[in-house]
Amino acid sequence: MSLPLEPWLAKKWDALADVLDLRVLNAGTGTGDDRFRLLPDSAAGFYPRLPIEVARELQAFAPDVVVAADPYVGAGVLVGRRLAGSRARVIVEVHGDPQTFTRLYGSPARRALSPAADSVSRMSLRRADATRALSHFTSSLVEKVRGVPATACFPTYSDLSAFSEPPLRDVPESQALVFVGALEPYKNVRGLAAAWRRVARDLPEARLTIVGKGSQRAVVDDLVRDLPSRVEHRPELPPPGVAAELDDARALVLPSWPEGLGRVVLEAFARGRTVVATDAGGIPDIVTGGRDGLLVAPRDQDALVQSMQSVLVDRELAARLGSVARETYRSWHQTPEDFARAYRELVERTLAGAR
């Protein structure tokens, strides 16, 4: 996070500030917004300071409720609450599978931290006063630990105007797909690369654009080197640039394993583009297989190849699924005010004793 906030991000925080008196502790840089207290951007600088900074805010601001963005932040908040001797309620959010944080991000060396990280995550969820999930999938992760589903389940507001407002473009004649996401193991980057080699072998005109950066950049570099005219890599694009890539594609491909919800699916749907995605995590909350997208089982490379080839070969199929996808997006559309009201209700329920 950097201050001052970008307009698309300010919408969320301004709406929350209209219904709640708030202070935000976050990693980032910049000044100019008294609502925010920014800590070092690196994990090594952020997590050790978090309990002390939380304790200071609890004493200075005296909030009724503290919201932790994930179970690991929740652990720091719970320690800070004890240090401050505060009676504030703690809501812990679950945006994805906590077990992936050490197993499917970054260096494989992080796996050595998995037993300790798993223990911290479970402790945080058990001791939380309430929880919030984004999808049925993330709510089920809460239930595995606490024995009950999340206290509330609703998506985070995202400004999708760059995707929803420009006039729609027809599905292109060219056989193109696009992947948008972090180049991390949980996105199944290696599986995508292996599947695309097979697609490219069978469909000489097919091309793939990959948008993203991360620890598995080398996998993508190898793919571009081996198929230079068939694969393009764009490390980073602003939302209008992502929207343009979606417009140039028949479909989004998202072979993730434990996706918490899949905001990029909503971005694609807003542009009238279907998705070839994994039938796992929070993706099925949004996508109905055969209606607005094509869903494949996790790690089923044959099915992934077949589904990608289906939308590349059959433009009418891609267009039909994409048309329904646009309608699905409208059913998911959320305003900043909708998000703020849901948060206010969660806070009130938590103070009333909801777990």
C-alpha cells in the first residue's frame, strides 16, 4: 500500500469510514492520510512490530473491534490485545487457504516453516471472537478449525470499473487465451506451461499471453524461449491493460488449486469473456461449468488441454459462454457502500456475541 491512496482503492476505505470510525495498520509507504499507520513493507519488518503497534493503537484509539486480514496477522493482533490489556473483539479473515502461505508461495525453503505456521493459523482462528470468509471454500476452512462456518461470508470490494464500463468487444477471431495472476505454485504455473505446450503442438495458430510476476518466472521464461511466437509475457499491467488483454482473448485460463475466490474471473466476466478454470477453491462460487465457463478437475492436465482447445477451436462456444458470463458478473456486482454495510453488520453482530 502507498499513500495517498489511488482513487480505485480510496473508494473502499472512504465507504468504510462513512459507517465506521477506523484506523488502519498496514505495510506500505507514504503519508497524508491520518487513518493509516504504515509499517515496513517486508515480512521481516512487519510481523515482529505488529503486536507492539497493535497494542499502541488499542490504547490510543480504543476500538471496539479489530479486524485481522489473515490468521497470521490475527496472531499478532491477539498478542497485541493481551499486551494492551484490551477487551476489543477480534475478527480474523480468511481470504485463502492458510496452508498455502508456506507451501505454495515463494521459495521451497518456506516449507520448513509449515508446521509452525499451521499451528499459528489454527490458534488464531480458534481464539478469534468472529471470522469472515470470502467464499464457501474459505468458510469451510474456518469450519474445519472452529467447528462452525465463518461468522460472515462476503467478498472484498474491488473497483472493476476498468472492466465493466468500456464498451464490450466481440470475441476475437484469433485463437488467443490469457492468464492473469501471480506466478506462484498455487496458480499451477507449471501445469499451465505443460498444458500449453500440448495445445501449441496441436493448434499452430494458438497463442497465450501471461500477465504476472512471481517466484516461478523461470517457468514462463522457458516457455517464451521455446515458443517465442506463441507465448507473450507481460510482468505487470494496470487494470485497463489487463482489460485490453482480455478483449484480445477468447477466454481467461486459471488453473489454480486453492483460489480463495478469484477476482480475475469477475474481471473476465465483466468483459464478456469466459474462463477455463479449476473446479476447486472459491472458483465454483462464481463459475458454473458449461454455463458461463469450463471447469476442470485439479491437476487433470488432459482436461485442461481439452477445455483450452475447445474455446480456441469453437469461437461460437467462447462467445456463448462469454455472454452468460457477463450476466453472471452483474449478479456479483458490488458497490463500496454494499461492502461497507456488510462490514458494519459484521461488526455489530460480533459486538452482540456472534461467533
